[in-house]
Amino acid sequence: MADLVKDLVCGMEIDPATAAATSEYKGVTYYFCAEGCKQEFDANPTKFLNGASAAEQPAAAAPSPKRWWEFWRS
């Protein structure tokens, strides 16, 4: 099974070998499930690369939830 990648626009996981469309931005190739997602990315790539899209958020970007015992600490 091939490694899946995430479409930055819609969040769908796709196989790069069968992606409907690709775009290259700053030397990196991005894969899309449909031509519409590619066109939306091409119109404003920084919108999707700077975290404006919930589809691709790094794990470290989200604050850690409190553990149950931390609610009673001062």
C-alpha cells in the first residue's frame, strides 16, 4: 500500500500515484483529489500552508489539553 498524503484544501487522504491534480510551490509538490482543490490552492497557497486550513495542522500547533488532575492545581 502506498503512503497517503493529505489534500491541503479539503483534507482528503489520497495516493500520490493516483492524485487527480498536482501543484508545485517553492520546490514542493502538493497533491489534490480534484482539479477544484488544486485551483483553490493555486489561487492562494499561503492560505493553506500557514495553517488557515484545518485540513493540515501540525500536532504541535494545538495546545495540549489539561489532564484531569491539572484542574485542581493552582
